[in-house]
Amino acid sequence: MANNKNGSVDPKPLPSTLYTEEYFLTACEGFEEFTASEGAHLSRRLNDAFKVAEVEPGMTVLDVGCGRGEILRHCMALGIEAYGMDYAEVATRMTRDVIQAEIDARGADDPKVVAGACRSDAKKLPFPSKYFDRVLMFDVVEHLHPWELHEAMLEVGRVLKDDGMFIIHTAPNKAYDQYAYPIVRMVRTLMGQGANYPKDPRAITPVNQHVHVNEQDLWSMDRALEAAGFKGNVWLDSPPQNRQENFMMAGLRKLAFDVPPFRWFFEREVFAVAKKAT
């Protein structure tokens, strides 16, 4: 650990060994779609985040924390020059396997196939300055301590073109876990469903208790971007619920997810699109 400018001690980065192949194939969101399609199809969450990026052929894209590599395969299928990096050795290997699968599918001599992956630290990106049109950081923020996130964002600002866009997706919304989840748990317990709602919401996916160190809400995400020299739009959203419920529960759900200020606490996911501040 190292002392920061306030004299306190910064926590050490999480060990990369926490991110195993088992983690990526059984716990990391989107694993079902990845396993079924070998990375050719994106999960609902990744697809929603990728749409926000408005990526087009001819662009250069960097996926920070590329995980299994399906974002890169998706870029390659669209004819987009894409690179990924990840802190975990197993993620780098998995991503390279996915890149090779797309090359095999399209043909090694296809001029549209330009992609690569490396193992690196998000705080020291091994790429030239002002190279990328888009930098993606999907489901990475929550794994970086605040000091790490700040340094990583500074690096994103370095490698991003002046007119480029930085796109973030992170979950869960910290305000949901702190304020809304206890209410949801109480209601579900009264309905006889308490066994599905542990006291700690992260225990729903137990590994998150060990790897989530910096969950965000609407306001903290905005502050983090501003502190790193970005100006952007931060908003909340939630996965489709698709629940069959009575009139009263449906009304309460609409109130919670559609009406401020309730939605600020009940929405599950945090999105951001930012540009370098001028």
C-alpha cells in the first residue's frame, strides 16, 4: 500500500488471480450467452452498453477490462479495429481465443479483421496517445479502488482522441443496494420469497463480495469523471423485469422505476458517456 496525497493509505489492487476461468464462465455477467455462442453474441447488458457507444466502421476501439473478449469479436464482425486489455492472465487468453475464432470464421486474409489483446494494467495502458475513437469500460469500475479508477480514467483521457467518447457501464447502482434493496427484501420476505433475498445483496452472486470494491451511484460516477477531466452524461437503467404481478405490485414497480426521486434509488445499472473537457 502507498500513502496518497491526504496522508491515508491506498488499498492494494485486487489480486488478478481472483479472476479465474471459472469466474468468467459461471459468475461474470453474460456467461450463458458467451458459452452458447463462443462469444459471437452479446448478453443483454453488454449489448445495451455497446449500443450507447455508437461504434461505426472505420473507428478504433479499446475495451478496457475485456474479460472473455466478446466485445472485441463483436467489433471485428462489424469491421472495426479493436483492441482489448485485461489485468487477468486468463482473460487475456480467453480473449485471444475469441479473436482467433472470429479470424477463423471470416478468413485470415479478410482486411476487416484487425484486433488484438494484451495483459496490462488499466492504470498504464500500453497504447499511443490520442489513438482511439472509443474507449469502453464495461463492468470494470466496481473492481477498481477509487484511486485506481482515477488513474485509469486519466489514462483513458490520454489514449482517447480529442473528439472521442468514453463509455462506461457499471452495476449495481450503489444507491439501490444501500437504500432500495432493504425495502425490496422486506416486501419479498413478507411475500414468502425471503430465501432469494439475502441481507447482503452481493451475496446473490457470492464472488461479488470479494471483487466489488467501488460500486457507484449517479452522483459518484459524475464526480469521478469530472475529477479525471471528463464532461459527460450519467444515467440509470434497469434490466427488463418481465414479472407477472398483481395490479398493486405493478403500480409500485412503475413508481419505483419511472418516477424521480424513487428511480434514482431503484434503478440497478449506471451508464455514462463522456468526452474530454475542453
